[in-house]
Amino acid sequence: MLLPYANRRQRVMDLIGSGTAIFASAPTAVMHNDVEHLFRQDSNFYYLTGFNEPQAVAVLAPHHEEHQFVLFVRPKDQEKETWSGYRVGVEQAKEQYGADEVYPIAELDEHLPKYLEKADRLYYHFGHDQALNNRVLRHWQTLLATYHKRGTGPVAIEDAGLLMQTLRRVKSPEELELLRRAIAIAAKAHNQARAIAAPGRYEYEIQAEMEHIFRKEGALGPAYPSIVASGENACILHYVENNRQMQAGDLLLIDAGCAYDYYNADITRTFPVGGKFTAEQRILYELVLEAQLKAIEAVQPGAPFNQFHDAATRTLTEGMVDLGLLQGDVDTLIEEKKHKAFFMHGTGHFLGLDVHDAGVLRNPDKTWQPFALGNVVTVEPGIYISPSYEPEEGQPQIEDRWRGLGIRIEDDVLVTETGPEVLTAAVPKTVAAMEA
Ligand code: GLY
Ligand code: MN
Ligand code: MN
């Protein structure tokens, strides 16, 4: 259990050499009028420690003689624990989390300098916790002011977040296991949603059924606000009201996934509520599916990150021209971003501890980073034709039969030696399966 965290910390220490890195937990759960909301740990902090409490700081100091991994945590406190839950405490944290030394968080200012004064660089991510940002800066300035007497100390601060982007982009076997678990639960929920969706039911009933399965199966809950969008609502990308009664003839777009041990599934399916696509729905569905399959094929080890989006965009744009939704030369339409009238988002993002997960996509020269083994990426093209669509100048007016249709298909895909592995394959997506 401790091994993956120790290995990850070692990789950070290898990268920072003689530097010291400071990672902060997420702050205490937000209080809303005296009611505490759910705590969600900072992903980088969790990735390196597995420690799931607020008000904690981890220090990695590979050059320190005795303590390479130091934790600052909340001390045990009977009264506070009665109100806000168990704390691991200083003594237990050392044993349970493999730290070389653990201090109460209140002693941060006292102990931090000794882990910084021999470092040549300080690695820290300036996050939302302004108070901690200021404290770290103050320590750095103090050490700089006395550098001339010591001849050591961090001469620069580098972003610790960037280090983590590189590490977290490639998923380890342990992480893939958790992702597969999250995806299995989300898949079950999607399959159940399709089984129970019917004209007359409300979108929130489907949402409730899915989220019931998430929790019942041991997930923490939804990875993001579930989108259950019937009819025209599917044209709103972040529709979350989920309060409409579904009608015969509607499509239902469901973008929902769960978090399991903070690892996220992110799945979208679109299907006819009444069991059969209309002619227009079917034509558009087949086009989105074709674009999605082509995009998945482009998720190959070594392929630049933009290629799967380009593949989806080209297929969709060609289809839109064939259907009379756009007019003009396909290359020119893409270059001028005319496809964004109906396909206005990217084709996917890395997936992991965050739904939109860590990973730098471009190089300084603007070229795209290639996919690497162990990357997990969503592939989620779509077409959305607003009921009130007005063509830009030079583009055709469209027939009413296309209006109000929104379709997205989203899978989670692992980059393997033999090509893309669709982790979400347990949720069918063929036309026949969507009509079953
Ligand atoms: N559900 C969030 C996304 O697809 O990016
Ligand atoms: Mn999604
Ligand atoms: Mn997504």
C-alpha cells in the first residue's frame, strides 16, 4: 500500500536533485453557513502521500541527511475529532504513511527552514491557499537574505505543479486498476440508465438511479455533476438541471461518471428514449460514431496529441457538408473553424485523479506532445444543433428537422503497445445496441 507512494516520491526526488519540494493538501472543507461540505484532497498531494486530510504539508528534501520525506499534519484532538471526524495524528502518520519525520502543522514555520536552507531550488505550486503561499515566500526571502553568510539556499522557485504534470500523465498499474474500477461502476450505471429510460420519466430519475449505483458500488460519488439531457437540453454542453420529463422521440444524452478512490470515469452515451432513432437522429448518430471510432484509432503510442481531434473534426466536417449543414471546402472550413458551429469543444482530455487530468499537451515550439504508453484519454466528439441556430454569413440556412439534436459519444481510452484499448467497452454504442 505504501509502495506506490514511495515510488512516486522517489521519482520526484530524482527530478529535483538537490532541491526541496513542498506540496500542500487541500484546505479544510468549505463551510457554507456553518455546514461543512465534503472534503476533496488535492490530487498532487494525494498522488504523493495517500494522505487524505486537510491542513497538511508534505516536504521532499532528497539532500537532507536524515529526513527526505517530512509530513506536517493536524494533531489528534478529541474534541475536534468529535465534530469533524478522525485524524491520523502525528505519531500514526509516521508509521502509516512512511514519513521520516512528522510534525504538527502548527510547527511548520519552525521546522521548514531546515529542509530549505541547503536546497539549491525550491519547488512549490502557488495554489489557492494565499496564506500558505505567503508563508512559503517569506521563508524563501528570509533564506535569500542570509544566503551570503551560508553560501547555500534556494536561489529560485520552480512550479511543483509542472513536475507533477509529467509524472501523472503516465498511469501506473495501481492507478489503472482504480480507473478500471471506477469505469466498471460507471458502465453498470450507464447500462442501467439505458434500461430504464422511457417517455414520461424525468431526467432526474435516471440521474438518481445512476448515482445510486455509484455509491452502492463503493464509489465516492459522481466525478462531476451528472448531465442527463433529453431533447433540446442535449445542445447545452453543461446542462445539469436534469428536471425535464422525457418525451417519445427524444434523444437522451447522458454524460456521467463516478470517482473511485479519487480516480474518475467519464462516459457519455446518447440514445433514443423511445427505443428507435428518427431518420435524422440516426444519420447524425452514425456520423458522430464514425468520427469517434476514427479518433480512437488515432490514439496510438507516439501519435501527436492533436491527431485524434483532427481525425474527429475532419470526419464530422465532411459529414456536415454532405448533409448540407455546412458548405464549402472541407480544409478551409476546418481552418476557419466553421465546424465549431456544431462541434465546439475539444475531442478529449487526459483522465485520472482529475477528470481533466494533468499532462502538458504542447512543446515550447508549439508542436504537440506524443501519446505515451499508460496515457488515458477521453475520446468524445459530438454534434449539437441548437434550436435557435443562425448560420454565419456564407453558411446555409438549415432545415428544421435537424434543430434541437445533440449527440456525444465518450469513451475512456488507454494507450497500449498494441494501440488504443477502450476501457469503457462494457457500455455498448452501436446503433443496434442504442435501440435495443
Ligand atoms: N464530463 C466532463 C467532460 O466530459 O469533460
Ligand atoms: Mn464527460
Ligand atoms: Mn470528458
